[in-house]
Amino acid sequence: MKNKSLHIRGIMPAEPYDMKSLAYSLENQSDPHAISTINWPSFPYCPDVSFRIGYWADMIILKFDVREQSVRAVETRINGEVYKDSCVEFFVSLDGKNYYNFEFNCIGTIHVAHGEGRHNRKLLPEDVINKITVESSLGNSPFETRIGDISWSLTCMIPSTSFIHDPGFKPKGNTIKANFYKCGDELPVPHFVTWAPIGTSQPDYHRPEYFGEVIIEG
């Protein structure tokens, strides 16, 4: 199984430097990447999902665009069970051993942890997570499952200070490992789709050996 790779370029947002400006700049200065790999035949549904990624100053900027047949946004607690809702995720390793899992439900509730594998992960403190800026086209109020052909987007700005177990990390000029996911464990049709393929028999996103290479241009 050949791991995927992509390049991250720096972006230059127009003033004012807000989330709308960053999202617009990503759309015009970066390429979309599909999250469309079906790894597990027992979960065949694949929503239409893509992401764009870039960096600006010491921040990683991500924008997910999703179109799916139902959405759910129940979780509002930081580090809660966002994976049960309509959820997009960014798993990234800076040292090739440990990794961070950044998870966002479709109203921008955030879950972030760090560790070497699925077990014994350390949740990031809330004051660190609160410095991550997220804006969703669906707003930030919770709601139960909605059925229909629904499109939404989510933009997030992750400062380098979020990587508290890798002090001094700056995006520019680094090569890292990562994968990008879409899931929805408690949607009417659960699904588990990925950017880079995963070679396990059952859904498992906590497999850094399948992360793709991400080259951050200098």
C-alpha cells in the first residue's frame, strides 16, 4: 500500500485577517484534496468531502467542505465525543512516533489529544484548545440529526502553540506525517472515509503507520 503525500504552501490572506479572509485565501491559493478512500467494505457510504490546507505565520489553516445525506451536532463539550456527530479530523505526527488527533464536529466543537497510539492518550488542556479558532457554516448551536442533501464547510486555524508536546515547532520548512478523515458514528448511515488509505480489517483511525507525508514548503 503506497502512502500518499501532499505539499502545503504558505498563504497570504487579505486584511482583515479573520476566518472569512483565511478561508477565501485557502480557496484561491491552495488545492483541494479528496477524503474519499473506502477502506472497509462494510461501511460503503462515502460523502463528498475535500480539504484544503496551508500555513500563515505560525499557524496551520484547514478548510473542510462536506456534502452528505444527514448531519448531526449534539456534542458541545471540549474534548467530548465529537466523532459521534458529523465530524472531520486531522491526525498529525511531528516526530514520527507520537501524534495529535484534532477532531471537529460540524458546529466546531473540538477534541484534541496526544500520544503514541489509541490507548493512554493525553487530552490537551482546555486553555490550549481555546486558542484554536473554528468557524462553521452551520453555526455553533447543537442540533439533532437532520436528513437531506446537506452541504457545510468548516475552517480552523491551529496555532503552533497547540503542539504543546513539541515546543518550538513552526510549520514552515518541516516535513510531517498526517491523515485526514470524515466520520459520523451515530448518523443514520455511519461512515469512515480517509484521505490516505488504511490497511486494517476494521475502522481504526489511530494507525500512524498509514499516515501520508506532508511537506510544508519553506
